Amino acid sequence: MNEFMNQKMYMEHILDLYKNPLNFGILDNADFKERCFNPSCGDEVEIQVKLKDDKVDDVKFIGRGCAISVAAASLLTENIKGKLLNDINNLTREDMMELVGIEVGPARVKCITCSLVSLRDGIRSYLEGKNVRS
Amino acid sequence: MVTITESKMEKLREDFPILSRRIHDKKLVYLDNSATTQKPKQVIDAITDYYTKYNSNVHRGLHKLSEEATVKFEEAHNKVAKFINSDSQELIFTKGTTESLNLLAYSLLTDLKKGDEILLTQMEHHSNLVPWQQLAKRFELNLKFIEIDKDGILNLENNPINNKTKIVSVAHTSNFLGTINPVKEIGKIAHENNALFVVDGAQSVPHMPVDVKDLDCDFLAFSAHKMLGPTGIGALYGKKELLEKMHPFNYGGDMILEVKFDDTKFNNLPWKFEAGTPNIAGAIGFGAAVDYLNKIGMENIKNHGLELTKHAMRRLNEVKNLEIYGPLRADRRGPLVSFNLINIHPHDTTSLLDDYGIAVRGGHHCAMPTMKLMNLVGSTRASFYFYNTKEEIDYLASTLDKVKGVFK
């Protein structure tokens, strides 16, 4: 039965995170930051990462997005604290769905992965030495 | 012209097979007509007829099928030309509005010199911004913009036109704000300053009578799929004396009269601008779409659109915590309304409406700079065509309350 299949995505924890996102704000002394823009709907997420011994010491994000993308960014930032950059690089869209706890169709994949894309782009630039300390 | 009653308009729904589809076990309420309209069986049949009965390449074919295809293809040309009151020589088939505007930008800008200006507005669709912007960068030209006020109305009194302005290109109707711009007036201003005047008619030609002679525009671009026709075909109108002077955009077969190893004599209008095998099926479908619209009458379509828009403005204004963008007066709009529910992202609104069978668009509507100017990330847009009903709009309004319920 397909009834209210979209509404099923809007579970209580997602709506809570949308209204009160985790790790939302500006991080002073970030080692790198990267912005992702999802042009299909206008989701905008900037992730800022502070490192310590190649591990994520602290992370915050700012941006405007739909409930799915804001909840995803909240849970992703929470998840990567203390992790090695290389481990974060291996995260996939399936991991994001597991993390957020919903399955999304092609129309919403970009919403759930927007924060991951910006994080991975940020890590790549950082490792290539392009992204200087802000 | 006979005025068509609301019940007769509703009867036309039977011509559209897709409108009886069910979505998530609900009746489809299709309110995404600014993106593309649905197709009546008359258009679908015309395309099928071509492929099943006389499929063949056009022009120069000496066999029966090619003759038939050529007649139908050229007939379609004539129908579309007549639809906007142009001569058929002045009507070029393209892939759509985007290609029409690219054709113009590539063809016109090579003759401009460094420092020349192109004047657009702050409400253009990306297709009437990016081609000019990118070529302006390459040829060191300057882009200028007519500003909009908070209700999406152009500030014409304070427009930056001057003797360096060579091209003025403006949307007739904004696909995001819905504003119908006073193109006749803008055209006068352009011509007084010896600039060429281009109209993006993608959102106007499907919804109101558009007469290029009355508008006195130099060029008009529009798409078939926003007016019942198939995707992949559209048109560019240009004044004959201008098209004759212009460079072709694509080179190849069909656009030539005589080719030597070192030189080519180009074909006559409009073929000079239609290189390669054209979209024959698309053109025939476009012709059938125009026939269908003529049968209803564009004045009727315009009036019905206005009635629906008035009703939508009234009903949506009654929904609490909802803001509407664009002109406050329905008669200054094309048949579309962009809005947001406060604190709910348009993507979420659009997704949740889909559960109820309602198809609307959520996002930036290819108008990112305009969105940014208004400090928005996007909007939800409901856009109408003659087959829509007031009941569908009522259903949209009541369903929006349910969407808000999810976020409570």
C-alpha cells in the first residue's frame, strides 16, 4: 500500500531534529569547512570540522534545508565525532539512510546525502591541502 | 469569440487520458502546468499517426511518404507561426525556449563589441540569464538588470537602459512570481534606445493571446510542451529582416542551398536556422496542440486562468501561516501562485502534497538569483491550465492544513 508513503518519512525524531537540530552553529577555529548546495530544492549545508590527531574533535553545521536534510546533517555530525577522516570517507548513502532511519526514493536522495557530500568534499580538499585553516 | 462555460472546460478533461490516473490511490490533481502541461489525445494521436502511417524524413524526398511528411511538417510550421500572428518564414523550430534563447545569444552577441550592454530583469528564468551571462563574459559585454520590487513588479521608471544597451530580453510572464510584465511598454523603451527586444514567452504564449505584431517584439521564444505539445520542440520567432542578417546557429544538412568544399550558401528562412533532420513528430504534435488551443480560443483560456488564479489567491490567503509571492492582484499574474508555509521547507510541503495526489513543484523554479534576492531557498508553486477546476484548488488549500499538521 502506497498510502501516505511520503508522510512516513516524517517520523517524530526527524521532525524534532528539524525543529531543534544538533550541532547547529558556527565553529571557531575550524580546520576545514565545505558547503553543499542541492540545486533541486535549495538545501544548503555548510559543515565545519575541527580536527585533533586526524580525528574529528568537533563539528558543526549551518544552512537551510528541508526536514530530511537538516535531520541528516544533525545525525551525521553527531555520528562522526571522534572518527578518523578515512573512516568518514567510506560512508555511503545507504549508511545515511540507516543513520536517519528512513528509506528515501530518488526524489529525496540528494536531501539525505547533502551533508555527507559537503563533508566528503571538505575532507578531500583538506587532504589535498587546498583548504586552509579559516 | 464564444465564451466557454466552466462546465464545458471541465468536459475537456476527457481529452486528457492522464487526468484519470490515480496517484497513491487518490485522484490526480495536476497543478504543475508551468513545468509542463498534460497532452490531449488529439496531440498523442497526431504523433502516433506520423509514426504509424507516414514516418519519413522531410524535404527533398521524392517518394510518397516523404512528400506526406513534408506537407504535414510545413503545415505545422504554418500553424504555429499563425498562432502568434507571424509569417511562416519568421518562425524557426528549436528544441524549446532554452535553445531558442541560446540561438539568439550565440547569433547576436558575436556582432557586439566590448562594453556593449544586455539588459535583463531580476526575475528571469535561468534560460534567459545564463546564455547571455556566459557569452557576456566571453565577449566582455556587461549585463544589467531591471529591478523588481517586493511584490515582483518591475521598476521601469528606474531602468538602466542607455545608449550602450544593445539587447533587452525579458520574460513575458515570470515562472516563479507569476508577474505578467508590460512587454509592449518595455519594447518601446528598448526600440527608443535602438536596442533589440527579445521576449521569453514560455509562460505567456500557452495562456493568453500573443501577437508578435501587436507586441512589436523583435524575437519571441516559447516551448510546445508547456502548451499541450510534446517535449523537445519549441519555437523562435524573429523579424524577417533581422533573421536574414543573422548568422546560423547550427551548421549542417537542410540549412544549405549550395555547398562547396570551401564555402556554403545558406538556405532561405526559416530553414537557415534548422540544421539537420528536424523533430518531425514533435512539430506535428506541436501543430495539433495549436489546433486544440485554437478550438477553445486563447481569450477563453486566459479568462479561465484568471478565474482560477483569483480563486487560488483567495483560498490560499485563508490558509494560516502561508505567504504568497508575486503580485497581489490576480490580473497582473499568469495562472500560477508561488507560496511557502512558514517554517516548512517547500520540498517537504511538495512531498507531503504528493501523498494526496497533488502534483505541484517545490524548489527554486530555475530562478536562483531571484530567490536569493528575496532571501528564499525556494517555494512551492501551484500552476494551472484550462482543465483545472476550483474544486482542485479547494482540495489543495484544505490539504495544506494537513501538511501543517504533520509539522505540529
